[in-house]
Amino acid sequence: MSVNGDSLTALALGLLQGPGSNARTILGLVGPPAAGKSTLARHLVAEVERVEGPGSAAYVPLDGFHLSGAQLRRLGLTHRKGAPETFDAHGYVALLHRIAGDRFRDVYVPDFDRTLDEPVAARHVVRPHTRLVITEGNYLASTDAPWPEARRLLRELWYVDTDDALREERLLRRHRDIGRDEATARDWVAGNDHPNGEYVKTGRPRCTRTVTGSGLPAAPNRGSVP
């Protein structure tokens, strides 16, 4: 699939048609690290807004619920950053419940800043008139609590499948961009990103459909300016 994925845009727009079309719909994207989830989510949000108008779609990344460096150090989990236990999963589920049920207020959404290597508050917003929310993250298809509760709030969940070699290339670039040397980057990919990715793959059968992320460019390194 290319980044101009017109067929996927059509599928996303199709979620806004039919009975209950004025209701808010949440579409989930799941896949292993560096599969292209955030790039696809942002592309779909932009395309839906181009057709339906500004604010009609919104982006909600799970990565905004990364535990901060201070909390990872407190818990002794710095070496496992990115694993399921290094997210505020219950906070993420609570936000999805609010997004699903609150159509009268702006709902602010955190993000993860790869330059700071820390979560940041309120980078994104779901407006009262937003009809399609696209959320993405590694663990949305997991059967471990509380992820199934998040899954129940999603209209559909798409698995973003990308060749492992391409994902590794993207991951190495990501780690080099935050200052890790080549050996450290490769050790991190092998010892942390790889096992996390293998865990994510087990959820593929629980997804609505599989889409290909190999043609997507690597997501830009999101700095302090959105």
C-alpha cells in the first residue's frame, strides 16, 4: 500500500456512512514497532478532514501513555521501555471511554515526543464535532487486561503488516536519531523491540483486516513542535 492509500481512505470514510452515521466512531490500528501505524493514522486523519472538513477526524496515539523516564526508573523498567508494562494502559482506556461518550467538550490527547524521549500532554484534541477518531498502538489486540476493554470501544481494528527487515531499518534509524550509537541501537532492537514485536504479532487473528505498511515512509521524528 502506498501512502496515497485511496482504498484505505475509502474504507475509513465508509465507517461514517449508514445508520448512526452521526455517532462518533473509533478506528484502531495495531502492529509491531515501526510498522507505519502513526504514519497511516495521520494520513487517514488528513484525508478524512479533506473530505469531511476540519476537525471531522482526530488522532489518538497510545504512545502518549508511555510512562515517563522518572516513572520507569522508579519501577526499574527503563530497560523495557516500549513493553506493555511501560504504558499507562488504564489511563489510555479511560481516555477512550471519554472520547466515546463525551460529545460536548474538547478532549485533549497526549503524545510521545521522540526528541525529548518523553510523553507530552495535550498535543492533540478531539473536538465535539469529531466523528472519526483514529487511535494506534502496539497492544490494541492483546488479550491481557485492560487491552480487551479498549478493543470493545473500537468499531474496527486494522493490523498494519510490514516486512521485519524494513521495520528493523526504521527502528535502527529511530534509535540513532535519539543519540544511540550503532551497537547500542542494535542491542536495543534485538533485546527489546524484537520481543515486543513478536508479542504484538500474536494479536493479528483478532483484527478486522490486515493492511500493508511496507510502502509507507518512516514517520518523522516528532519534536517539541507538532
